[in-house]
Amino acid sequence: MARNKVEICGVNTSSLPLLSNEEKESLFEKIEQGDTDAREQYIKGNLRLVLSIIQRFSSSGENADDLFQVGCIGLMKAIDNFDRNLNVKFSTYAVPMIIGEVKRYLRDNHSMRVSRSLRDTAYKAISTRESLTKKLNHEPTIDAIAKEIDMKKEDVLFALDAIATPLSLYEPVYQDGGDTLYLMDQVKDKKNKEDVWVESIALKEAMDRLPDREYDIIKMRFFEGKTQTEVADEISISQAQVSRLEKNALKQMKNHLA
């Protein structure tokens, strides 16, 4: 599939514009005020992002045009739900949403659909989990569920995974007042255990300007790959406090790097 020749609405995506950071900020301010023309420009300015993402699914055998249009749906959802107060780049927020949209499409439209027997196994496992939870007053392990329905643990895991719905990394899992804990806050980033960012002198300088506690939080979160909950336990404060301090630290670093 020649991705550089994918067309949407008769326009070759290789000729699509790239937006500067200033243009993105200006357009998003207008979008937040309900400007539909600005929204359209922002979509066009990010279609290259969609194009790069669908290249990851080249082995799926799906038509490139279909994947591109599905990716555009994810892009529009990201634009409509993006909160600039998150202190993250739009692309960082949009990528998992676009990928999730494409994965849902592939799951729902793949020729090899989940078999009836696999679904029956999954629903039986779910029902058993609920009944055991009531009986034991805590959620049972996969081993316990598999033993209860007389199946192999691997078969139960495979069945449950087959019917699972992909989640966005920005799926809220807990909310305490104005502080929201997102799924990504509970995911460890093993890649960042390597000192990739430390090679950046500008980033070092930005971190060195932080107060000691904020410095430690950024170090544990983005260099050691710890979740907000783990950081909270280690420095003996609440997860909500970690979230606030992390956001403030990132904002300070962003201002320094701007």
C-alpha cells in the first residue's frame, strides 16, 4: 500500500500542511470558542499524524483508505476532548486515541471474529468471577476462576482477552475533586528507565530549577518509570498531591524550555 498516495476527499495527503506550534495554539483557542473553520484547519494540519499511525497496521490487510478515515475519526474525538490544561502536547494525547479507534475497527470488522465458544468461555469466566467475589469478599485470581469452571488458566485468559475493549491511556480511572487519575498514570514506562532524557542539557537545566520534592517526583515518574501511586507511597503523600505537584513541575519545565 502506498501510504504517501492515500487520498481523502480527493486530496493527496502528501500535500497536506504542517502547523507550527503558534498556529496550533491560535487555532485551538478559536476551536474552544466554537469556530468550526478553525477546527477544520486543525484537522487538516494533523492528518499527517493519522497517516503515520496507520502505517503501523500495514500488516492487517485492511484497505489504507478505510484505516485513514477511521484514524480521522479518532483524531476528531481527540480534538473535541483535548484539554490544554493537561500540559501535554496534542499529539501525545491524540496518538493513543487514534490507535484505539483503529484497533476497535479492526477488532469489530476483522474476518476472523471471536467464536461463539470463545465468547461463552469468557462470559462464564466473568460470571464465575462475580460469584466468587461475593463468596470470598475479594476478587479471585485467574487460577481460582479456571479451577472453578474446570478449564486451563491459559484458555480463560485467552477468552477474556479476546472480548476485551481497548482503552485510551487517558481513560479516567479515579477522580478526587478536581484531580483525575488517568490510566496512563498507573502504567510504568520501562523505556524511560534508561536515561534517554538526561542526554538533553536543556532538560537537565529545567529539572535543576525545580524544588527538591518536585525534582524527585519527576525523576521517579519519568526516569524510574514509577506510577503516581508508587511515588505517593514512597514519599508519604497522597496520589492527588503527587498529581498536583507533577503538573506544576511539568508546567515550570515547559515554561523554561519555551
